Amino acid sequence: MVTPTEIEDHERFFRTAVDAASSSAVRSVLAKLPIVSEDEYVFDETAPERGWQAGYLHWYPVGRDRGNAGRIKLAGSPENPIAERTINAMEALIELERRRELRAQPGTDVPRSPREAVLRYFDLPRLDQLPRWNRSIRGQKAFDYARDLARRIRVRLVRSTRPVEYGVFVDDDGIGQSPSRLHATLLSLGRSDKPDKPYLIGIFGQGGSSGYAVSDYSWLASCRAPEFLDGDDDGVGWTVVKRIFPAGRRDVYWAYLAAHPDGRVARLKRSAADAVGLRHGTRLAHLNYNFGKTEPAATLYQGLNHLLFNPVLPYELVTGPERRPDPMWGNGYRLSRLGEDKKALDKTFGGQTVDKRTE
């Protein structure tokens, strides 16, 4: 497994890794790491250790499946995977509060739905009720409280030049994952620990992975809340995902950098997380994201408000370096304001260059 000795300065490395906002930036990060070529190591599910080189990173199939292309290409439109990732972020915030509740009061009844959980843990009503909510929440005006809460989930659209490409970042301050479990959760396909948790939203555990199919690279980093490590090692799990074109074969698949034959990713020291202000939670980026012929900023703003019509938690969307973060409430909230604000559904965006690509 890749240990701290292979990466000499964890803090400096991680600062560079989480700033990577373009394909070229990711390639620059990868060039500094000990990585076995995708043609040199070929994953064998029955014997993944065969051909493994100790101390090196290897390209390992997402979900331990070299036939994962069909399931990863599930997204019907470019904003769908981003909506899924945003839902994952909401779940991470809810799970953190549930674990805190159980630590303080063991045996507390399970919330029966995500909305019940949000009301219990955040005192937050349905977002479409906020415009007419006259009571304060935890000493704040309801809107101000919800606006502060939205800052815990951040979706960002980043435009790079030379060449022009877009990256989509989804950051959350939720419970996070430990490095030793990242491969079995966020990098799995069709596996989930949610079916017995009615207070969470997703079940099937693969919708957000569709973002890999419309990106040149994706990187992922997660850090578990220290009080809920449950015996796992502390630190940051980090990896990169890309599409693999096997030599002499037609079966493309998506793989991530693994540090161990069982699929575990590289682990960085807790000090690396501290260096970028990551106390706990997950950071994810899809780079050179293919929005097709649509305008990216409008696609994200309109698409996310439509797909997350009345989300259980608010979140932020940043669509450009000159724009202030937009608190995202969903179209349910926007429609509920029509009686008092005729421009509630209006939103304009400056012109942006779109990278028109074809498969």
C-alpha cells in the first residue's frame, strides 16, 4: 500500500491536488506519483494481487468490475450526476447528525424519512414553506438560518482556459469516509449501506458515478469526522478516476488509483486535511465536464432547481469567478414566491464559451 514515505510532503501535495481544476492540472499531479501503467497491471477479480507492485499506485476498476461501462453511462443529461452528488452531500450532513445523536442518546428512534431527520437535526421546515415562515430558527430569522446552512454544501462551476474546459466541484462538510472505506462506498457500484436507514435518500449507490462518463478525469478526497472513525485509520483518502482503453480490446472501463490489491486508496496524513481546512467531509471534482451544446451555468442552475425540486437541505451554487454564491432552494421554493416576487423564476447569465465535443 502507498504509505506516507512515497509522498514526502503530504500537506503540499494535497493543496495541489484539491486545486486541480483542469485535465492538465490532474496530469501534472499524476506525473509526480509512482503509478503502474494501465496496460502493465490488468485487474483480475479472482486474483487482484497478481502483477501488483508494492509501493506503487495501480488503475483499479470502479466497483471491482472491468465491465462497468454500461452502469456508469446511465446519466440521461449532464446535470443528473451533479444532482446525485448533491444528494449524497445532503445525506452526509444528515448522517453526521444522526451519529452525534446516537452518541449522546444511544437507542434513539430512527427518523422515518429524510424530512423528519432534517426537522429533528436542523429544525428546518420544507424549503417551499420558508417564504411564509414567520418563526425564528435557533435564534435567527428562518431565511438567514437556512442561508447559513446552505454553505455546508457547495457546488461550483470552474472554467479553465487553454483549452477551454469546465470542471464541476461538489464539496460537503458531512461525516466523510475514512481512507480504508472509500473504495467500498464512494467508489463502489450497486453497493449501499442505506437500505436500513430510512432517513437517507438514495439506495442503489451508483447514480453519481455517471459523472465519470462525461469527464476526462475525476478526483475524490474524503476525511472522516474524527469522533466517528470506528476503529479505522485517520487521515484523508484521495484518488483519481479516468476511462481506460485496454490495449488490443474494445471493452473500455473506468478505473481509479488504488494503493492496495483489495482496492483501498492512498491515505494522506490528517495534517494534509488541516492544510486545506477540511475538518471532515468530501471533496469531489469532475474535470473537462461535457455539457454538450448547452450553456453550462444555465444548465446547472436551471437543471438542479428542476431535479432537486424541493430538496431537504439547501446548498450553494457558484457559476463563475465574478458571481456570488447562489443559495439553491429548488423550484418548489421559487414557485412559492411568485405571489410576492414576479421575477422569482428569472435568472440571467453572462455569455460563456462552451466546449462542443463529440464522442
